Amino acid sequence: MSQSMLQRRLLDVTERLRRVRAELQVSEEQAHFLQEEADDARLRAIVSETPLAAGEEREARRHAEVLARHRDELLRAVQELEAERDALLDRMSAELAES
């Protein structure tokens, strides 16, 4: 693969990595907030002992779990992009050493 093609791929991966990291940061903040909301809903459900409060707690917990899974997917995407970036850098370095 030509050096310029490797550079373009590296730039693309770096940009995607930047975007996914930004989304991950937002997702982590949201996950923290939703986890706190789920904990508060749990306490309200314990104190009130009503079906409505229990339903609100289940819904809040479900939202927190969904966002936690999304955050985990973003973490995996960051790891994959970092691995791809590192492989491209290694390949570029090896090609430069051959020259």
C-alpha cells in the first residue's frame, strides 16, 4: 500500500477515533446521571411501596442499563480504532525503514 494511502487511512481512523471518544465522553456523563436517577427511583420505590414507584424504578433501571451497554459498545469501538491506528503506524514505520 502506498505511503499516501496509508496516511489517508491514518487520518480517517484518527478522525473517527476523535468522534467516538467525544461520543463516549457524553455517554459516560449520561450513564452516570441515569444511574443516579435509577438509584433515586429505587429508594422512592422502597419508601413508597407502590406499584407506580416500582414501575418507575424498573423503567429508570432499564434506561440506565441500555445506556451502559451503549457506552460499552463505544469503549470497544475506541479500542478497535486504537488498534487499527497502531497497526497503520507500525506499517508506515516498517515501510519507511525499508526505504
